[in-house]
Amino acid sequence: MTQKTIQKVHFVTLGCEKNLVDSEVMMGIVKGKEYEIVDSPDEADVVVVNTCGFIDNAKAESVETILTMAQLKETHHVKSVLVAGCMAQRYQDELMTEIPEIDGIVGTQDLIRIDELIEESQTGNRPRYFSAENPIYLYDETTPRVHTTGGSSAYIKIAEGCNHACTFCIIPKMRGKFRSRPIESIVSEAEMLVAQGVKEIVLIAQDSTDYGIDIYKKRRLAELLAALNDVEGLEWIRLHYAYPGFFTDEVIDAMARLDKVAKYIDMPLQHSENHILKAMQRPGHQAGVKKLVQKIRERVPNVALRTSFIVGFPGETEEDFENLCNFARELAFDHIGVFTYSPEEGTPSAEFGEQVSEDVKDRRSNILMEVAREVAAERQARHVGHVLDVLIEKYDEEDETIRVGRTQFDAKDIDGLVFVANSDAQVGDMVQVRITHAYDFDLSGEAV
């Protein structure tokens, strides 16, 4: 009897952390079916490209990656190139028609059928797995998952989809209505991750402050944070993507009193000017945001605030942009992400008048990024002379006597690092560090 050859599968993940979790779920399913997950596409029999379809640049990157992986069918052992993710959900017909190199495609609802897709794609068919136009799938603590973000930190998706109708965003059409996981499910997953050595969990959703509104008929983010705070062995609970319009006093109080909740909030504001926010259909207004930020800083001293802004939205004038820069300086955000507006097919704002030219968008983006750098440097300086807890994540590539980690004020892969001298700490250790120097985004110091 001939023994079946175990096929090797490589995953390419593009886009946000929510997509990363989806890839980890697909890896868990594939691994459970006796496929082997490999780190390089050069070694693979099957390549799965988990695409992003949020903005034009992301779509272009997705197409380029698909074509690059398809070339490996000519030069390496790759037999099938499969496509998943948001772009697959949005453009399945166009992708399958225009890129014949694609051997199979799966939507966001059907990612748990990835093993079936792999098997059928090698029969000569080009399978498509799409159960419905409105995706409703959401994994839970029983779903197989491969943890890929290193030993110390992991993401937990607490909800999927979105109920908001931002005029620039296509996410609800690709991910469906907002739907939350039960508190018990999230806590169970956190406990399993901690048992694997994870010290930090990062809570993600399209809008984390809406958590619970569907299944509990009220927002219960504060209760979720409290339940996770009781997980033994967990060090940090980090909150991403909190809408300002629904950031309640209960959530602020939970962040202030719960010792494991990182004093860090990722709150995408998108703009400062009320008429732009109204055109975007964003919740809240400038005066309310200023009041909220003041309240958070009063109740949660030394909190780090990350936000994101879109420049070049239709109708944004030079005065609007100058006001946005002044707003960023005034509120002194620790971290600012800057994005240029992209008119997405199928969104209302793509049809708005007063579209801003690409040259103007690029110029404004560069200016605001310089403002962000200046403000970040000023905020970083406040840590000099203080002793901070640092989660060690790696050794410095140029000097292995230097440890590299993060404080609770910096998120993995997007914010700053801390370079630590005089420490024999291992990866995953939490050490106390006296900060001696602050740079634009990073810190350095000595273990105490």
C-alpha cells in the first residue's frame, strides 16, 4: 500500500491583525488534517494568499502577491495557489476570471473549509467556496489555531464585522454585521494562550467598544476586561480599535483600576473637523473627542493614546488640514498613523465631489507624519528617569548582550521598542528597566 505524501502548505497574510487571526485559524485546520505548515513558499506544495481588499494599495499588493506565488508553479514545487480573505470575498468573479493562475478561492465565511479547498483544487477543478453574500462566520475557543506571533503576545478577535456606515469603508460589505463572541469563550481562549506561554493578549475587532451589543443587548467591554484581568499568568491586556463615540465611563474606570489592562488605547479618530467627520459618518465630534481624551488622561494617568487620521478626504481644504495638524499637536497623541484617502469602489465617498488630488494628499501626508514624529518624541521624553516594566521579545541583531522589548505603552510591530542593557533576561521575561534615553519612537535603558 502506497503511503500518502504529506503536502506542505505556506500561508501569506496581507492586511490587518484580524486577517492574521483568520490565517492562524486556517493553519490550525490544515495542520489538524495532517498537512505540514512551512515557513517559505519555496518549500510548499500549496500556497494560500490571505488577501486584503480595504484600499487600492492593499488590493494591488494582493494581486501582485498572487502572481508572484503563481510563478512558483513554474520554478518550484507549488501545485496550487489559493486565495482567501477580504479581496476574495469582494471580487471572487473578477479574480477567477482575470487571474487564471488562481486554483481555488474561499470567502471569509468559509475559511474553515480551507482543507477541502486544498484537496479539490488539485483535482483539476477551480473550486469556489462562498456560502452567502453576508459573511457570518466567527471562530471560538474550540477552533484549531496556530499561534504565529511569537511566544509572548497573541491577538484575540472578540468580534467580527461592523454595524457602522462610514462613507469611506467597505468592511461591512466584506465582513458582515457586527457579531460578538461570548465573554466565556474569549476568557477560555486567553487561558489556553497563557498556557502556551503568552504574556500579552491584544483584543481586536472592527470596533471593540461595540462589544456585546448584539448578544447581550448592551455594550459589555468593561465586563470583558474585568473577566480577563482574572486570568492567572496573564500580564497585559491591550485594547485596539476603540471608537470614540462609544468609549464609556465604565470602560475608562476598568482601565484605571484593572492592573493587567495596559494603559494604552488605540482610538482611530480619522479627522478633527466636524464637517469632515459628518461627511465620513463618523460617531462623535471634535469637542466631544477633546473632552473624552481629557477625561481618559485624568482617570488613567500616563496613558498612551494611539490614533489614525485620513488626509485628503473629499472636501478637505488647506484650512481643514492645518486644523488637523494643530489638533494632533494639541491632543499630543503618543502614536499617530497617517493614511491618504482612497476612493473605494462601492463606497459613498467615492462619488463625492471635491476629490483631492494625489499630489496634495501625498504632501499633506508627509507634513502630518512629521507632526506625528515631533509629538511622539516629546511624549517619549516623559519616560526618561522612570522605571518601566518591559516585555523582552528578542535579542538585538547587532549586539546579543542587548535585549529588545516593549513597555505597556507600545503595541507589537506598530509602535516603539526599548533597548535594554545589563540584562540576562530571556525572551518572554518581564523586566524592570530604568529609561536613560528617549528617541523619536524608541527608548533605551538599563535593567534594575
